[in-house]
Amino acid sequence: MAGVNSIDAVKRKIKVLQQQADEAEERAQVLQRQVEEEKTCREQAEAEVASLNRRIQLVEEELDRAQERLATALQKLEEAEKAADESER
């Protein structure tokens, strides 16, 4: 009888270990899916940051051009004011 009991105990232990292995495999699959989702989210965020950085660069370049046009316009206005003052004299 002792041999039968020990065989039954081993069978129960094997069953418990198999259940634990199955549960661990399920958890591993869930975690792997979460890792993939996080990776996708990170890649999307990185792409958005790159896009925003490019937009910032373009806006800064446009600002530089606008400032140059403003400086040119102010210089022309000053020259026109001087010419108007001289023609009034």
C-alpha cells in the first residue's frame, strides 16, 4: 500500500506542477502581449516627438524669415521717413 500511496502522491505532485507550469505560461503570454503593446506605444510616441520636433524646426525657420522681413521693412520705412523729411525741407 505504501507504494501505491507514494505513486498517487507523485501523480498529484506532477498534476500540481503541470498546473503551475500552465499558469506560468499563461502569465508569460499576457506579459509578452503587454510588452508588445508598450513597445508599440513607445514607438508611436517617439514618432510623434520626431514629428513635433520637425514642426518646431519649421516654425523656428519661418520665425527667422519673418524677423528678417520685418527688419528689412523697418529699414525701408526708416529710409522712406528720412526721404520724406528731406523733401519737406
